Amino acid sequence: MSELNLILTGPPGAGKGTQAKRLMDRCGIPQISTGDMLREAVASGSELGQRVKGIMDRGELVPNEVVIELVRERLARSDCKTGFILDGFPRTPEQARVLDQILEDLGREAVRVACLQVPEQELIDRILSRGEGRADDNQETIRRRLEVYQNETAPILDHYAAALKQVDGVGSFDEIAERLAAAVGVGS
Ligand code: AMP
């Protein structure tokens, strides 16, 4: 395969964002984080931002159609032609189904999917200590985000069963980066 079309999934706090950035530098393909795009919308005070702020602060998912349109538009840009790293999308089976269709319409090759696995207590500790100043990085919201992950996002793992690689997300940043690169076939 010549395209590196990657979905990086896993619970909140698993390290998707940092690992996606590493892969982006390594492979020269863009990281597409719906969370970052939505936080930018909130920071800019746009109509979209005002619409999603409360939902994000509560740790709930924003409506499928909102994120799907962001991703549809982003994937059509020329810098995604040789690949992309989706970080935090899809987060529901509906998003996964629509993504399949978007990629088919764009004539893209199959996706590779990696799920970073980290025990729940470590996720909570990491989020509380990461100090990024995110409005949703507090004890109550974290619990809700973990629940939402289990109930709404984990089912996408069935959708991707054939392409899925589980990656141990505990260890040093470099160790995890190596495991991830090996799992998705980009070598070192
Ligand atoms: P993240 O930075 O990926 O942890 O996302 C932060 C928040 O943005 C999530 O808790 C959701 O409220 C929202 N969000 C990000 N991506 C999605 C998505 N694919 N579907 C629905 N909501 C999302």
C-alpha cells in the first residue's frame, strides 16, 4: 500500500494526540484531530464553537453530523493524498460508516486502525496531571468521557475488527511510538 490512512483510537488520556504528532513528523502526513478542530472553533467564538462548547465541557460527544462535515472537508484537501492520521475520529459506529463512504468516494485505499490500550486508573492519573488547561480535564468530566468511550466509541472496534491492531500504550513515549509504528507497518 502506498497510502498511510491511519485511524488512531483509544480512550481519553491514552496518548493519541502525542503519538499522532510523532507519526505525523515521521511519515510526513497530517494529523487530523477533531478535538483540536473543535477547540479551535470554541476559542474563536464562532457559531460552531458556541454550539459545541457546553457539550465538550460535559464530556459528551458533539453530534455526528458536525464532526463528519469537519472531517469530510479536511480529508478532501490535497495534503491528505498520501495519507492521514485521524485522531479522535471516528467515535461512533455511525461516524465509522460515513467515513467508509467518504474514503470510498475519494477513491482511497483501506484504512489501518490502531487502538492504544491503557488501564483506567492510569488514564485518569495522566489526564489529571497533563496540565494542558483543557476545560474537560477535571475529575467528573473524565469519568463521563471514559463512560462515553466505553458506551459509544468502543463499539467501533468491532467495525474495524479486520484492520485493528491493539497497541500497549503503557511505557515511555519512545517505546510506545516504536510499538505503534511497527503495528501500523511504518517500520523504524
Ligand atoms: P479529544 O480532544 O479527542 O479528547 O476531544 C475532546 C472533545 O471533543 C470530546 O470529549 C468531544 O466532546 C468532542 N469530540 C472530539 N472528537 C469527536 C468526535 N469524533 N465525535 C464527537 N465528539 C467529538
